[in-house]
Amino acid sequence: MATTTLFDPAQAGVLALAGATQFSEAGIVSRTVLDQDGVRVTLFAFAAGQQLTEHATPARALIQVLGGTAEFTVAGVRHTLHAGDLLHLPPGAPHAVQAPEAFSMLLTLVRRPAAPAR
């Protein structure tokens, strides 16, 4: 089953992130912007009070806060991020997210290329 993305991977395009962000009063909304060639870009909107418990991913992650304030705990260290801040997470870094207020972010995951078949 094909994943629906906001960009057609075969076409150039422009996306107004503020207009594409969808908030829910009591949840987290994610929308896949692009998922192609080992790169996945996802637009997230967190309602105030929402959280993601500690987890890790094997991909490299870049988190750009678009609006609001977010609390990221990375390997036990808390970081308060505001609109315009960029957070880098190397592969495997344990992290958690809390939303003291509504916030939006753009998550870019860069997966390692698969090893060539032998």
C-alpha cells in the first residue's frame, strides 16, 4: 500500500508549512511530507500537554521547531526548544518529547542506505 505524502516525489513543489499543519485539541497529528530514497520528512503538531515517552530510532534525526515551545530530553538532558531551533539526534539517541504548550515541528529522518546485496 502506497503512503500518501504531501509532496509528489516525482514533482517539484512548494508547501506552506503553517497551512499544512493540522492541530488536534487533545492529541498529536503527523503528516508525511515526503518519504523517498532513505529520507522521511514529517510535519507534527502537538496539543499542549501531549508527550512521547523515551524512544530511539536507528535513523539520524533533525527536528526543526516551527511554532510554540517543546521540551526534548536527549540522553537524560532536557532542552527547551522554540520556533526556529534545530535539534540533531544521532542514530540510536534516546529521547522524549513534552509539549508544555501547543507546538509544531518538522522531523527529517535520514536512514542509512541498505548494504549492497552480495
